[in-house]
Amino acid sequence: MSKQGYQDSVGVIAAWAADEDLLGHSKLVSRYLTQQAKAGHLKTPLSPQEPDGAKFVAKLQKFLLNHDYLRRAYAHAEPARR
């Protein structure tokens, strides 16, 4: 995205993370976000008051948990009760 000049990559990553969490890929999301934060790719140039890097990841994960993205993902993984 940075090669194409798209500045709000964190917005795209947040949407991707939400979708993947709903699909039950929470471990993948966590790994990817951690890698991107360590590499310095999670910057918010359009909103400098917003956190970036590891602070962005923590805020995003808290948002996803509080808005049931993660809970819904885990609900799909539970076996059905009879």
C-alpha cells in the first residue's frame, strides 16, 4: 500500500483484522499485527493523535473484543450442545 501512496493502511488493516477474527483466524491476526508493529508499518499519518505500532494493536484488539468480533469467532469454534 505504501508503494501506491495509500496513507491510511491502519484503517484497512483494522477492517481486515475484524473480518479475519469473525472467520475464526484470531491467531493469524495477532501474529500479523505483531509483525507489522515490530516492522514499523502501523503508522497513522492521517490521524497523528491516534496511537501507532504496538499501542495501535492493543487498542484495535480491545475494540474487537469489546464489540464481540473475537467472542463471535470463538462461539463458532465451540461444539454444538445437544
